[in-house]
Amino acid sequence: MTDAPTKRFPFAKIVVGMALCLLLGIGLCGLDIFLGSHGYGKTGGEFSAGPIDNLSLAVMVLSAIGLVLSLAAWILAAIFGALTSQGPESVVPPAPTVDQETKRDKEE
């Protein structure tokens, strides 16, 4: 009786994935600083970079860019979806309640 829900783009899953990648990059950065402070990697005066500095920087930058772009796309999709709604015909009617079903059964 009810129509199948429309297939939508999984923005929420992508945003969660990008946020987890950003946290992973921050964790790699912390690990990189820890390893650099204990003599692993390159030393350069006051600041010492660890062995995974390029990897952690790349993960942070790419996931931050992806997070911003996917959030912007999600917001734009919500705005355009609300503006282009086709009216009440496109809305699935609510399921009948128990009282409505009982009344319908008595009428039959």
C-alpha cells in the first residue's frame, strides 16, 4: 500500500566517515609529535618532525576538505530539495491508526 522510499544520497555516512578520517589525521599528528620528541624522524632546531609527518598532514588536509565539501553539498541538497518539492501529492499518506482500521472493518 505504501510506496517505497526514494533512494537518497548517503550524506550522513560520508560526513561521519570524513570526520573519523579527520580525527585519525589528528591522532597521527599527535603520534608524529610524540615520535619526533623522542628522537625518531627529522630534527630541525626547536621543532622536530616525526617519521609520519607527511602522512598525517595529508590525511588531515584531505579529510577536512572533503568534510567541508560534503557538508556544503548536504546543505545545498536540503535547500534545493525543499524548494523543488512537488506539493502534497508527493507526500506518502500516514498509515491508518488502529481506530481507523477498526472503523473500516466494522463498515465492511
